[in-house]
Amino acid sequence: AKATIALALLTDKVAAQHIKTGETELALGNYDAALEQFNAVLEMDPKNKRALRGKRDTEKAIENKRYESLAKQQKEIKQKLADADKLLKDKKYKDALSIYRYVLAIDPASSAAIRGSSVCENIISEGKAQHGGLGDKYLQDQKVGLAVKEYALALSFDQDDTLMKSKYESAGIQLQNAINPLLDDARNYEDKEQFIEALKSYNAVLVQDGENNDAIAGIKRMESSIEKQYESRMSGGKRATVSGDFIKAAQNYMDALSLKPGDDVAQRELSRIKDSLRRAVAAKLKTADKALDANDFTSAVAAYDEVLSVDENNLQAIDGMQKVKAQLTEEIAKKLSSAESAFRNGQYFQAHNFAGDVLAIDRDNKVARNIRTESRQKMSLAISPILKKALDDYNRHDLESAVAGFKRVLNIDPTHETAKKYLSKIDQSKVAKSVASRVKKLYDEGIQFYIAGEYAKAIKNWEQVLELDPRHEKASANIKKTKKKMEGVMDVR
């Protein structure tokens, strides 16, 4: 009996402790822990009213929590579906698909999410296939700019598509390779104030890449410059008319017409001096013929050229130029040979000038024209990366590297206006010092490469020395010796 009483007292004490803990956990919202405590009491005393009440309250709280959680989840799903629908409407298919899939992870039976996900997947698949296919076709047709645009549109459907990304990047590189030379040509023409040619090059860029900002800005500048140049030519024509130099006046008006084809004002001014121009041309032809008879070929060419500048079909001037060419056949052949030899040896500036000398005598010489064009292209390709780096160095105030770059540009093309302009901004003593320092560094590095047996690198360094200082005899001699050593011709010590 005593043991029974003691056990009852102990059981009541343990139950009270469990109930107290359960009620505390219930108050704190720890429903699982509270339920565990109340169940422990009911295992000892299934009729314990306080434990039964605590369990009932806890289960009710759990049910309320589950309802609230479900309501919250439904609210979130509704909001997510609204967000996904908006993204779908805004054509952000990948983002919309991501949200639809998130909803399906919560509620796999959501018909709205299933439908939205299917729509997005179909649109993405069809969009990638359509724009990717167009990109492939444009690329095959050499319309690289359009190909890049289509690949970008394909990627807008799925930015993680590695194949499409690879195509986009590859086409982008091709596009840059296509438009960079055109932009370089445009800038070169712009520097030389050949605005019509610059405008053509900028427009050629837009054919490849219709949204190129450099080309769009360049076209605006060229249109403004052409307008100013037109006004200048018209003013020059009027001044020449007043002074009686009708050939010069005609040249100015014709230049104005080349800037603005079909311009009524320029055509009207040309018509006004028509008779005076005819007399001036006749007088110039007499001067040219007289110079030709006296074997003064330079004066004859200059006079005939003036006539042809205003009347390209003038038979007398054409015949006179043919006679000059006949007299100078040997000199033309010699200069043409020099141009070809210089081009073969990579001396593109010299080749350009020799070809120009030929064209001054024989303007229709196709060989000379091709050499001149190709030489200019070779120089532009060689200059472009060097000039870009030099300008970057200049803007970073790394004057030594900038000077070296500009000097290298001028050694390729001594007439390059941009390089000359920037060099003129730098103190000349600094220029000389920078060049000397750069030459010494490159030469010494070349020696170290040679000693290490890295002959190709040594030659490359010494070639850069010659780009900065073409009269550097040691670098020139070292290149020749090293090339012979590489060929095994001789054992150079």
C-alpha cells in the first residue's frame, strides 16, 4: 500500500512536470515538442484532464498552423504565377519558365504552371531554332552582322545554350575582323579630310553592323564636315572666278558636285563659266603641247592633268599624256619594278610612293593602282593594333610606351597624321629619350634571347628595334647573322 501511494505521488509529480513543459512549449509555438510532452503524460494517465486539454489545444494549433501555411503557400503560388505570366507577356521566356518550374516544385498538379511551362519551353525551343537557323544562313551568305544579331536573339531565349553562345562569340569575332579594317580606313580618310571616302567606309561598317555606334557617330561627323567642305569649295570657286582662274574655279565647283551630286547651285555656277572655261582649257593645252615639244615632261604632265581634272574626256589632253607616257616608258617600267620589289620586301610605304609616281604619269596603270591599294591596306593592317595600343598608352600617361608606338607607326607610314599629331603633343626631349630607352631595352632583350638559344624571339626584338630606329646597324647585322644560324648556313659565335 505504501509503495502504491508512493508510485501515485511520483507519477503525479512526473506528469505535472511534463504538463508544465508541454504548456511552455505550446506557448512558445513549439507544437511538436508540446505534443510529445502531453502524450508522455497520457501514456501514464490516459484520463489526465489537463494533459487531454493540452493535447487538444496543441493539435488545434498545429491544424491552424498547417492551414495558415497552406494559405500562405497558395498566396505565394498565385503571386508567382502572376509574375511568370507577366514575364511571359514581356517575352522573358527563360525567367518565366524558371518561375513556372518553381511553382511545380511546390505544387506538381498546378495546371497553370504546367501550361505556362509548356508554352515557355515551346517558345524557347522554336525561338532558338528559328533565330539560330537564320544566323547560320546569314553567316553562310557572309552577312556576319545579321548573323550576330540573330544569334543574340536566339540567346535571348536561352542564355545558357553553350552551342549558341559559341556561335555568337565566333560570329562576333568575324564581325570585328570585318569591320575593324573598315573603321581604320574611315578614320584614316577622316584624318586626311577625305570625307566622302570616310563616309563610304562608315556606311560599309553599317552594312555589316547596323547598330555600330562608332559608324553612326562617324557618319554624323562626315555629313557635317562634307557640308563645311562644300561651302568651302563653293567659296573657292567664286573667288577663282573673280580672279579669272576658270580652271581652278571649275575644279572647285566640280569638287562641290562630288560632295553633293546633282547640286543645282554648283551646276549653275559651272554653266556660267562654261565659255570662259573652254578658252582657259584651250590656252592650257597650248602650254602643255609647247612643254611637250621642249621635252619638259613635268610641266607637260602638270598642264595636261589640269585639263583632265575638268574634262576627263579631252582627247587632246589624253593624246598628250599618251605621248608623255611613250617618252617615259622606260622610267615608268623602272618605277613600277621598284614598286613591285618594295612590295615583295614588305616595304609598303616605298611601294605606295613608287606606285604613286607611276600613276602621276599613267593614271590608268592597273598594276600601279593595285600595288598602291594593297600597300595602303597592308600598312593599315600593320598600323591598326600598334596605333590602338599607343593611344591607350597615351591616355594612361605611359608616355614611353606611347612614343615607341607612335614612332613604330611613323616608320611604317611617315605621313600618318594621327601619330604625328600625338607625337607633337609630347615634349621632343622626352620623345628622343623614350625612343633611345626603348631601343636599348629591346636590343638587350634580343641579346639575352639569342644567348638562351631563342633565336626567333631575338629576331623579333631586333626587328622592333629597327621599327623605332631603322639605322640601327647592330640590330640589322644581328638579324642577318641569326637567320643564317637558324638556317644552318654558318656557325655564328
